Amino acid sequence: MVDILHRIGVTTPAPETTTQRVYDALTTVEGLAAWWTEKTTGDAGLGGELEFRFPDGGFDMEVTELRPRERVVWRVVGGPDEWVGTTIEWELCQDGDWTVVLFAHRGWREPVEFMHHCSTKWGSFLLSLKSLVEDGEGAPSPRDVKIDNWG
Amino acid sequence: MVDILHRIGVTTPAPETTTQRVYDALTTVEGLAAWWTEKTTGDAGLGGELEFRFPDGGFDMEVTELRPRERVVWRVVGGPDEWVGTTIEWELCQDGDWTVVLFAHRGWREPVEFMHHCSTKWGSFLLSLKSLVEDGEGAPSPRDVKIDNWG
């Protein structure tokens, strides 16, 4: 089993509200649509299912853990074979004026080429999340940063 | 042991020269300085040692493998404890008009928070490499994209 790991820090002129704003961007359909993919639908509550759609397919996630301003976990229940059964974890913590986000996409069976792609893509989408909270403007699909011939 | 993995694709109006240009950006001091850190010095030849410096420290790499337009491997011989002894591998291949780069930073002992940071940072620097070859302009340190409170 191999994992994709990332870390971003988010800082705004109102640091006391930053963690909540990051949490909202991870736990509302509107928030998710503003940094990951505009085609986000479903139920963002605990036990709910979220559908994320991209030009070439998409992912269905079950929300398995929600700890306000601290932790969000999704389980992948639909999408490419390599993704189904993996989990995506978001840990939030404050470090001075920064909200630090530790990201892990865990449980890949093999370090296939698609995993390399998804790792870079996740990093780029995390910077989209950072821009959304800091500057009010993310780069969700289909306006996302293209990293290779797969998108 | 855990690995950081990434994938980018580079495409230019002259695809027959793209792979060579990516390879040059990985195997010359001038190329490396244009996408990773402006403070790059040393010997980029096989068995040589390269020194990469950043505002807060740096890395020394031994060049352990050079296969023109196909593969580059560095071994980390100086830098933070977590990095020393790890290896950094670059695999290049052509896929139609694209040059695909598979990147692996292998041999981390533990998935520490610093590894999360380095994963996102590598992804961002790989996009700097892509921009350098595609548009002639990378974003090396100290002009690099800041991802968190560590830089």
C-alpha cells in the first residue's frame, strides 16, 4: 500500500477565521466546487455521498469522518479501479497565523503511473484550495492547471 | 520506506526536440538553476556533485546515473537528515507529441510532515520545469511558488 502525501499552509488577514474557511471549502458542495471541480454534487454531511465529475470521468466519495476545523475523511466508493477503496484524509491545524493542511490519499495498491499523475494533480488542486481561501479564487476543473497529457 | 511520486508532461511546437530540452534542464547547472534554485553549482556530469541552495539550507546530490534523454538519478549526500541517503529518479519517455517525466524521490524512512511538504513542493517545482521548457520561464527559488509556512 502506498500513499500520496501533501502539505499546504493558508494565511489570510483574519487568521482566526481561516481554519473555518478551509474546513468549509472541504465540507460544502459550494466550497468543493470552487477549488476541485465545478461539477460537484451530493450530500456533504457525515455518511453522505459526494459526486465529483471531470471531463474524463469522476469519483464518488462517502464522507466517513467530520471533525469541525480538524479532520475530514472520505472513502472512495466509485471511480477508477485504482481509487475505489482508497481513503482521502484532511488534517487541519493552526500554526501561528497559518492554517496547515496535511493531506493523505491512502491505500493505493501499486505505485502505478496513474498514481504519479494523481499525486501532482492533488498538489496542484491543493494550491487551488489555498488560492480560494486566500484570494477568493480557486482553479477548479475545467479551469484547472493542466500538468500532462492526461489533464 | 516511502516515496514521493509525480508525473508531468511537456509539449512544445517542436516535439522532436522537447525530450532533449527536458534532459538538458535536468543535467546542466544552467538548466537546473532555471527551474529549481538559482543557487545551483557543481559538476552535473556522471559521478559529479551538485549543490542546490535555498534561503533556509540546501541539498548536495551525487549524479549516479545519466542515460541521455531517458533517465537521471541523483543520490542525496548532504542536506537535512531526512534526505541524506534518499535517491531522486527522473524517467523521460515520449508519448506522441508529449515528453512525459516520471519523478520519484525514494527511500524516505518515515512519512513525516516534512515529507508532505516536500511532496507538494516537488510537484510545484516540476510545473516550474514544465513552464521553463514550454514557455522559456521557470520559477526557481527564490522566485518559487510558496506553498506553506515552511516556504
